[in-house]
Amino acid sequence: MNIGWIGLGNMGIPMAAQLINAGYKVSVYNRSKDKGIELNKLGSTIAETPKSLLENVDIVIIMVSDDEAIKQIFESENGLLSAEASGKIIINMSTVSPAVSKAMDQKSQQKGNAYLDAPVSGSVKQAETGQLVIMVGGDETVFEKAKPVLDTLGKLTLRVGETGAGNQAKLAINSLLALYAQGLAETVLFANNNGIKTDDLLNLINNAAIGNIFTKIKGDAILADHYKPAFALKHIVKDLRLARDEGISSPLAETALKTFESAEAAFGEEDLIAVIKSL
Ligand code: NAP
């Protein structure tokens, strides 16, 4: 099976590499061409446009930023919808709105292609090791065809409903992610202000029942004062806005959106745990 990959950002590069290492023939497309070089060295070919990519593969997987990027990938002059191709499966793993998934699903079907939304939970580390958690919306038969490929990228691939349901599940999960990040940052600052050292506090948290992979990884980042983005802060702002648009209106969600929005101008390109600097 030939796979086309669109989007070589922090997540796209390790995910596409995972497929190449599993033995799939992979061809990649990215808006900024230089990012394909790394994967080219691993054995992938490079496509010039989404159109030519779809015409030459069986499945296209997309991992780009947001709704705007998805519209570009599908609807631009040499986008996926301009391809002379049918019977293909297009899997959108980006975190985007359910509405854009439903729209692109309909347009893909009109061209004779199938669409799944399959966003992921987990970050760069999980992407590098095939340990992502993948939540899928779309037709069950198409899902069963695509599942072996998705299983290469994740430790759990779960269909949660029709088109857009994967996006809904992801927005729910990322609402919790934002609360974890803000909560951890506030807790560290509160303890520091009362004379407790960060490494002592993190040692306690990570050995206690409230410790988890997130507190370990982001705690290490705080300790090292290292905010290179695994998951850029600007993306959690995007996700909290999408969650708000889908109807979340709890006190915590509203506070988190305000917190991350006010951090975005200074720290949007850094990791989401850079919110500690803003707080
Ligand atoms: P990233 O590092 O910011 O990369 C974004 C990718 O989207 C790049 O390939 C970029 O191309 C492309 N892109 C952006 N705007 C575009 C446009 N208008 N047209 C075409 N391509 C465009 O993002 P990421 O961290 O890999 O995240 C990708 C998606 O996964 C996002 O939806 C994010 O919310 C989600 N996600 C991320 C994580 C994480 O930990 N990082 C975890 C789970 C889910 P250029 O190279 O040309 O800029």
C-alpha cells in the first residue's frame, strides 16, 4: 500500500518516519519544501502538490495546523479536490473543527474518495515511538481498511462515531490538557512562592497519585527552563476556541481560554507549558 503524507511539522515528521520504518512506501508533501529533506533521507519521495500526491497513492494522511490549512490542502488550485483520483482514503489527523471535517468529507465523497477524521492524543515522544492514541470519526468499513496503517502510529485506534466525532473527542481531551498545563504551572508557582523548590515539588508530584506522564515530561521542561515546542502554545489556544465553539462553557474551560490567549502573543511559538512564564 502506498501512502501519501501531508504536513511535516513537529508531529508530521516523526509520524511519517514511523510509517517508513514500518516498511510502507511513503511520499510526502509539505508547504515549506525544505522540511521534506529529513524524510527523503529515510527513503520517502517528495510530491510537488497535494493533487499529484493523491493521484499516486492509495491513502493520504494529513497532519497540519488548523482549519485554514486543511482548506488550503483540499481547495487550493493544486489541492486534493483537484486530483483526478477516486477510490482513495483521505485521513485527516490534524486537530480541527468537526465542521471542516464534515465539509471535506462531503467534497471528497463527491470525487469518489473517502474521508476519516483521526486526530491524536500524545505528543512528539509518542509520535516517535508509535504510541499515540487515535480517535476516529467516519464510515466503519473505511475505518477497518485504514486501521492497520493507523495502528502503526498508535497504541490505541478507536472509532468513536461518524465523521467529526474524532474531532469532538479530541477537543474534549485537549480541554483537559489545557487544565493540566495551567494547573501544573500554577501549582509550581504557588509552591515556589512559599519556599518550596521546583525539583522537590515535582519529585513529590511524580511519586504521588496525581503524577502522570504529562507532569513528568512538562515538569522536566519547567526544571530545565526548556520551552522548545513539542505542542505549541498557539495550538492549545486554537483548540480551546474550537471547544468553546462546540459548546464547552464551564468555569475552568473559560478561565483556561483566557489564560492561554493572554500568553499567546509572547509565548505562542513555545511549548504550551511556557504558560508558566506568562502566569
Ligand atoms: P506544527 O509543528 O506547527 O506544523 C504545522 C504543519 O502544518 C506544518 O507542516 C505547516 O507547514 C502546515 N501548515 C500550516 N498552515 C498551513 C497552510 N495554510 N497550508 C498548508 N500547510 C500548512 O504543528 P504540529 O505540532 O505538528 O501539529 C499538527 C496538528 O496536530 C495540529 O492540528 C495540532 O493541534 C495537532 N497535535 C499536535 C500535537 C503536538 O504535541 N505537537 C499533539 C496532538 C495533536 P509549513 O512547514 O510550511 O509551515
